[in-house]
Amino acid sequence: MANTYGKVSGTFEEIDNAYGKVSGTWQEADEIYGKVSGVWKLVFAAFQAGSVQTLSSGSGTFSVPQGANAIHIQASVGGGGGSILGADYDKAGGESSGAGGGSGAYVSDKVFSVTQGETLTYGIGGGGAANNSQANKFSLSASGGASTTLSGSSAGAIFTLGAGGGSSGTGGGVKGPLRSNSAGSGGSASISGTAITSGTFRDSDGSTKNVTTLTSGPVGSFNQSGNGAAGSNNGNCGGDNCRIGGSNGASSYAGNIAGGSGGSSSGSGTAGGSGTRGSGGGGGAAQTSGAPGHTFAGSGGSGEIRYRFLRVQ
């Protein structure tokens, strides 16, 4: 279907909305048909938002559909950082918690200007891997996540959502010293696209809504974005065979998506949990009953982009 134009004050302009009188009352037209070579063809359709689409891995492209002039990013986040296992020692005067991974930068319910027909290019940042190397448990680092990006052939860069960093523990030895633990850092957000903060659109149910009503994302309010957070760091406990739990991974989306939980040191212990939706992985615990005396850590959560197209008036 080609674009539809009408004369306004003697100048042809593209039609965004069309109205006609029904029983003496002006009503908005959903579709307009015209005869082309004796055949009725659809020449105008008011753009109606569809359902939210989710990109959860990889990279690629997709196109802005005809009639759309905006993309609603319900949720997007960079990958979360991984964590490290706990460390137990041989009479070193303490034990070590695995510090938590950091979370990725985020966007929640932001609307950006795009052009119909343009190509959008995306990259979804993966979560960072945990480091559970028992051979190197006194000095090791987990992997950070990767950034999530979106750009357009016309719009240029729209955003880059930096990844959470992986945690680390360095400088330790089997008989001491205790390792120095560091939590993973939070990712940084770079927002370059033109944000739309006012106007109305036709929603998927046919009703007309203001863009400020878009609050379905993780943060729960319109036009939100920001940096990720650092993971937690329980450090070291004092005294041989003391018990210390693993540190929690950083939450993502301004604290609304929990990070992986730190492992438990109770009894034989439990492993640290992995992050989700860009949150950080939880660290391992020490000192636990029986071999190996510590527990493993979790990886960071993968990034994502959840989006749909709008026509904002």
C-alpha cells in the first residue's frame, strides 16, 4: 500500500488520520479504499500498535513498518556480569565469599523517533560467565557481560546499554593471605536517539492513548533509563573455618529485577544463582561441610530488547 496524500491549503501532505461524516458526526476512518483500474484497493489504513516483540540473543536487523514513526522500547538491558566461587583456606585465619556480578544499563518504557521503512540494527548482550576454577580459587576473575545496542539507518545510534562487570578475587594463598574480593561494576547507558515524550497513538485494542500511559516495563513508569548497579561484596569472615555466604548479584532495571542470590554456607552449602534479564550472578559461599569446602557461583543474565512500533501524533 502506497502512502496517501491530500491537499492542505494547496499543498499535498501525507495523511496521518482521516475523518468522514457518519450520520452528521465526524468520525475517524480506519481504512480508505479507492478504485484503481476499476478495482477497489486499500489506499489508507490508520496505523495501530501491535504486540510486544522480544529479542533475547544474537544480532540482526528488522524494518520499521509503513505508517509507524516511533518505536516503544518496553524493556532493554545490557548483559549482567558473572561471579566467582567461594574460597576456603588452610589455617589462613578466615574464609572468602564470592562477590556478586554487576548489572547492565537499561531502558524502560521509552519511545524513540524512527522513520517508516528504515532498517534497525540490534545486538543483544550476553551475560558474563561465572569463574568456578577450583585450581585458581585464590586469584580469579569472572567475565563481564556484553552491551546491548540499537541503531537505525536513518535515526543513527539510538542507544548503547553497557554491560555489568564480572566480580573478582585476587592475591590470596592456600595458607593466606585472604584474597581481596571486588564486586562487578554496573554498566553505563548511552542514549542517543530522539525521545518522544508527548503525543497520542492508536493502541492494539483500537483505543487512542497518550504515550505517557506506557508503564508496562520493569520500572513501572514512563520514559526511564539509567546505569546498572554494582554487585554486593560480603568480603571475608574472620577465624579459621568461619562460615560466610556468597554475595548477591546486582539487580537490574533500577532494582526491579533481582540478581542471582548468593550461595549459602549452611551445611553442605548451595551454589550462587544466575542472573536474569541483565542482572548479575550470585557468588559462591565458604566454609561448608565436606568437600570441596566452598560452593560455586552463577553467571550473569543475558540482555534483551522488548519493543513494538507506534504512530505518535
